[in-house]
Amino acid sequence: MMLSLDQIHTEPPPTPKELDWAEQGFLPPLSPLRCAWRRDVPLDCKISPEDAQARAWTAYYYDLLQCTLQQEGLPETIDHTKEPRTGFGPSDITICVLGSPTSYLSVLLEGGNQCPGNMLLCLSPAWLSKAPSESHPGESSLLVFKAVTFELGGRTTLEEFAPPRRVTYFTGCFGPCKVQGQSAAELARDLDCPTGGSGELARLLEDKLLTRQLMDQQACVAVPPTLAFTFKRPLPLRSVTEEQRVRMVELSGREGQDNLLQEEIAAFLQSGAMESYGQVVVKPSGWRWNGAQAVSFHAKSEQGCVLQAVLTLLETLEEEESILLEAFIPTAHVVRPGPPDTNGSPYNSSPGPNLAVRICAVVCRSRKDQPLLSKVVCGVGRADKPLKHQATVPQTLESSLHQWGLKDEAQIAAIHAQIKQKAEAAMKAFMDMEAGLSVEQRGGRRAQTDIIGVDFLLSSEEQVLQLVALEMNSQLCLETCSIFESMGRVVGAPAGEAARPLVETMMRRAQCHLMEGKHVLVIGAGGVSKKFVWEAARDYGLKIHLVESDPNHFASQLVQTFIHYDTTDHKRDEEHAQRLLGLVQERGLHLDGCLSYWDDCMVLTALVCEGLGLRCSSPTAMRVAKQKSRTHLHLLRRRKEGARWPSAALYAVPCCHLESHTDVERAASHISFPGVMKLEYGAGAVGVKLVEDAQQCHLHFDKISRDLQDDSDHPGIGLGWGNAMLLMEYVSGTEHDVDLVMYEGRMLGAFVSDNGPTRVPNFTETAACMPTCLPPDREAQLIRAAYQCCLGCGLTDGVFNVELKLTASGPKLIEINPRMGGFYLRDWIQEIYGVDIMLASVMVACGVVPLLPARSRPRTHLVGVMCLVSQHLQALKSTASLETLQALHERGVIRLNLLDDELVSSEYEEPYCNVACASSSRREACLKLLGICQVLGIDSPHYPVAHFLSHFK
């Protein structure tokens, strides 16, 4: 377990003189615990030598880190300073924490597992230095010269960096620092990288009056009735003025306020809000005050004592600070059963005191600036005394309520739901206030609060249990949850839950910072289903230079540079690539990456990347993946090459390339029926058909050869490559998509979704769900198969969509799409796992390794159905009109992904849109979706949604 500073003293209490020095913060606590770790490690930083006092603090924090690691059962930090690390550049992610090891240990350990080698702890401000930003005048870049690096499994190394690493995310203890010359708050001010707070924001978060007003008035969270006396309270602290349970009185000065104070105190104590309370608390609020400093408790009837306590505090009050007079909240009373008698029946004698439960909630800022509750722990103590973080042993909410006498699981679940709702509302109120501040008030353009703690007491009002919020804090709740998880490691309990959302936010913000301003060449704009690409690129600050055949494409107005060039004849891709390389040079474009999201343009993109020296899979690999029969035949040949078992050949399916009726006849004699015919370079299941014999093969070949000859017959389905076909054996089983993120041949992430039964004979998609319904071993089979098939084709860098079927004997490959998954997949993966595969694809293209959350747990379940114009035209013009669907999407009732913008029915059609529902369980999501489809008219006897969803069990 982790130790607080006062737990590791072994010497007698300091003398008054020593105490004076310690309280001023000039010296660290005396005589930290000595254990069996090396103490001769070099902690000085050569570029910024420290004085004796600063060195003492650095040594103290290093000892504290080693002591904490030892208590966690983790190895001692290894000293690597004799061999400075090199090779770090502007594209490397560096997340840096400056502060006490105990405050951030859970974050550092989780960060070491999520992004090993990129999570750094600095024990001294001297290990860091600010330099003028090259990209943002007036701001500074933060450089780290020395740090403790956290790796997988809690391994740590002390390292120096030459040249220094550029920080891409910074956080720390942003409180006042009297020891070092540069505190975390000073270092964080006006940085060009994201920060998880600032001194300015910490002042606001630690202001009990402000946060109580925000919870009371903006978040609608119950707080104690409060009377606040303030002195020269500046903006933005004065901006929250509407009074509900918090009344604020502005004092004109410290002297001559006795009469005003007496009147206000008397009125408050006698008010209706205080009628049910018998005690009050007097305490200061402001930057300098924390913990239980100068807090006093009084009976409500002792008005003179209350006044004297307020006057005493007023003498020390500084500008911006406040004095709070609040009700002492009694705990809800639940009769605790006593010990059982000899017959096993409990009797009502309760020899112990009444208990109170202090509830500690940690809330993190998640994707799209949404608050997310990450952990709840509790402390139990006597109800007649105030409960402090440091004076209780943390335990679960369930154990606390059981101990308190409440054992009804439904009630406990309801209390947890209330905690989640109110804690997240509290953080949302603070974030909204923060969003209205100026850059100067926030302490920098990139400064924002990414985590808060909220403390609650469980009280009762008119026999109804009620959560009362006491305060917000910046670190206490996180440290309490960390201690709880530390204790749980002894018995194998999961660790990292409290810190995981924060670490994911750190990683996301650091990656977005790295990508901002990158110049990316995108080849092929695609259709309306790719509209999100241009919106996301704008939000990420990417500079997109678009090559597109259609001079009037809507995306031409949404990018940095639009280059009109006709690439539709992909049989001439080598020629196109040379022309595009010339256009790039003519325009003087300095590109960081090049990629495509459009099937037809993947080979051309690889050729351009090869010419520019940019990261991409090879043109040969792209050609193998683009031509479906070539993919399977290439993998089948790998069996003869002695590839490592299990070979990717296990997943390939026998098939034949078709360009003539002679090819069809030959294929029919080699392929077992039933079979599947499809376009070699097709997309969207256009032209796919189940065939039962050779005659059906000839008929379908004739029809496709007549109807789909070139790109003008059906744009965007691969006819720019020709209309050759293939015949492959039909594979029975459930259908799945696996979206892979790969860098230099390493799989960084994999996301599996399930498809419902397709509509035969054309195999059009009907329904899908994510996360998969499969058990872990079968899911792992799919991921392994997808990865091996990509590697087997030579695909090493990018985001790839692999379609497979899962048979009784294992996975079988349908096809590889050597680009990011289409339709709804990017949106769903982002919503469920918090990973944007669109951003990941850009990062890979720019030579930046994406950091994806490890062991990412699904945040919700999504189940969706496709809408087809041929089946739903009447509904799409009435009950399920685009306006209706968009309104339901905005209200959060459904999740809409628009895939086309024209209500035109066609024999060779693609889906118009996908309508999905989210829920905490797959079953509930299916029921919600079925009900909505019935109301909207999407469900019908000809389009039985219940049948399409029946596979998702």
C-alpha cells in the first residue's frame, strides 16, 4: 500500500524551530524510512543545479518513490543515467508528471502499462525547462532532461535525455510551492502542449465557496446550507451569484464588520434552511487553506461562539478568500442489526456508535469533453465527528453500506447511480465555468481540468436518503482511490480503474497535440459517408490537401488545398502517381503523410507514398489486398512456403479469377457449389450473388458484364479497375468485421463487430452489433486470423478492415479492405472504446505510433440496422424521414450514420443509412432498437428486424 508522508517518520516530533521550517515548506519531513534501495543515484540535473534545500526535497521524493514501490511489491528504480537516452524527436509522445509520487502513483503505473516508456515522473522542477515555442509565438515548449520512466508491470528507470524530450502533456501538483524556484504551476503557464490543470485553475477548484456555488446552482446537486463572507472576491469568482442553498455576503473590509456579521449569522441560524440541523461548522475557504486547518464546530444555539470564530478567521482573511458558516450534515440513521444470538437471530442492540459514510468519487474528463465517473470508494467513521480522507481506511461502497446496515442490492445500485449522476454533473458545471474563462484566467491556451474528486455524505430528508456534496478537490479523492486499489492488489483485485480514464485522456490529448498542424495528402474524397473525415480533420487541426476527380465535390470547400485530378482509370495508377508527385512539387507542399479512405485509391496512394518516402504499406501489398482472388491465392501459396503455424493459408478460401465464360466454365469444375460470385475489385456487396451451379454462374457473369462495365455505371464500387469477377466457395458461419491498427507490422489495436444474417442471394448487410457476442477465445481467433492475413499479404502500416466468417472449424477470410472500416465502424469504435481509427490512420501515415488504450473496456453496447431505399422508401419519406432520424439522433434516442444523400432505388443498391441504439446491455439495446424500428416503419414482414437481431445473443 502507499504511505502518506506522516506515516514514514521514525524520529521524535520536530522541535518548535524545526516545525517552523517544515511548516513553511523549506525542508522536507525529517528522516524518511530507510530501506534496502540504493541511495547513491545521481539526482542532480546538469543543466540546472539545485541548492541544498531543493536537493533535500528531490532526495526525499526519490526515497518516497522507492518506499512506495517496495510497498507495492514492485522492483527498485534502475539507474540508467550513465547512458543518456537519445533518438527522441518531435513525433514522440511524452506525458510528464511533476509532483509527489504518492499523489500520482496509480496514474503513473497505469500509464506505464498503457503507454510504456512514454509516462514520465519528474521529482524536481530542475529536471524540466521551458523554451520559446517554435510553432506558437508567445507560448513555451516544455523540455524534460531527466525523469523516472514507467514501463509495463511497474518497472521504472531513472533516465537522462540528450537531447531533451519535448513534453506533449503535462500535469502535476499545481499548489503553491515555496521550496523550488519553479513550481508545477509556473512551469505549466502558457505552454504550447496540453496541461491537465494550472495554478490558476487549481485556485478555482480548491475554492470551496465557488465549487459549492457551482454544484448548488449549475449542477443541481444538494450542498449544506451555507452562509459565506467574502472579501474583495474577483472575477470569475463573483460571476456565480444566484442564491439557493448558498448565501454570499460581500464584506467591505476586515474592521467594523461586527454588526453586519452578527445580523447575518443570526438570520442564517434561524432560517428555515437550518431548521433541521443542530450543529454548524465554521471554516475558511481559499487557496491557502486545505484539509482541516482552522475548522471549528459549534452548536447552533451558540451564536456568540459562532460569531467569535468568524471574527477570528476574519483577522487572517486575505483577498479572494472566504469564511464559510455551514450546517453540519448528520448522517442518515439506519438501524444496524446487532450480533446474532445463539439461535442465529439478530437482536437490535447496537453497542457501537452511529456510523457515517463519506463517499469519495473520482470523475475524469473523457472524449468530447464529457465527464465520466471512474471510481467510488468510501470511508466509514463515527457520525458525531467529521470524516477526513486521511483518517479513514478506504473500502467499497457496497461494503460501507452493508456495514452501515443497508443490504438491499437495488437500493445500493440506485445510490451508485445517484453518485454517478451527481458527480458527473458537478464536473460538468466546473468544466462549463472553465470554458468561459479567458486564456489568461485559465493559465494558458491548452490548460484545462481533466480530473476532479467530489466528496459526498449520505444524509436523509423526510425519511428519504439524500446525497449531500461537501466539496470538490484536485487530488485527495484520486489518492484515496489509489490507496484502495493498492490494498486490493494483495488479494488480486483489479487495479487502475480510478486512473484509467485519466490516462486515456492524457494519451488522447497528447496525440492530438502532436498531430495538430500536420500536412496530409488525401487521395480520393469518397461519398457522403466519408463526410466525417473532413469534419474530424478540422477539429484535429490537420491541414488536408485533397486530390479528387470530381471538381465540384462538396469536400473541396472543407480542405486546405483542393487538387482536381482525374484518377478514375486505375489501370494507369503508375502514370497517375508520377503526375501527382509533380503536382505536389509544383505546389511546394511539404507533406507529413499521405493516405486514402477510398477503396479505389489505395494502390495509387501506396505508389505516391513510395515516391515521397512516406509511411505506407507497399504498392505490391496493396495490389494483393485490393484484388480479392489474388488475396486468397496468395495466402494459399504461403502454405507451401513453410510459413509459421498456424499459417494464414488456413483462413483462405478456394477461388478463381473470371474474365470470360471460359474462365467461368473452368472455375465451375474446380469450385464446390454453392459458391459466391462477386466483382474482383468491388465494394459494398454490389454485384455479389449466391450461385448453385455452373449455369447460374454464366447467367450472373453475363448480367454483370452487361450492367456494370465502368465507373460511370456505378461510381465508387471499384469499376475503375475493370469489371472482372471471381467465384469462391460459399462458407457457412457467422459474419464478422475486424478493424486492425498496425504500425511496422505490429498490431496496436483490434476491434471486432458482429453482422446479422445477410439478405441472400445478394448478401447485403442487415444488422450489426459491437462489442462482439463471441466468447473471448473465439474473438481471439478472429483477431489472430485478421492479423495473420494482413501480414501474409504484406500489409504492415495502416488501419485495415478484414471481413471474416467464423465456422465450426475456425475463421475463414472473406476479403481484406486495405483501408479504415466504412459505414458506421469508425463512429461505433469511437463511441464504445474511445479510439478514433480515423486519427490512428493519419498518425500511422505521418510516422507517429498511435497509443491505443490497453484492455479498453466497452463503455456501451451498440446494435444497428441498415435502411435500404428498396425496402424503406415509404418510411424514409414519412415516419423515418431524415429530419425525424436526425432529431432522434440529437436527443440521444438513436445513433444515426448517413451513408447516402439520395433516396434513389437501384437494383445494385447500397445502404442509405444505419440506425442504432445504445445501452449498457446488448439485450436492452436490441429491444430498444426493435421498438424504434417498429414505430418508424423500418421493421416489416419483408424486412424482419427481429430476425436480423436474433443472432446477437
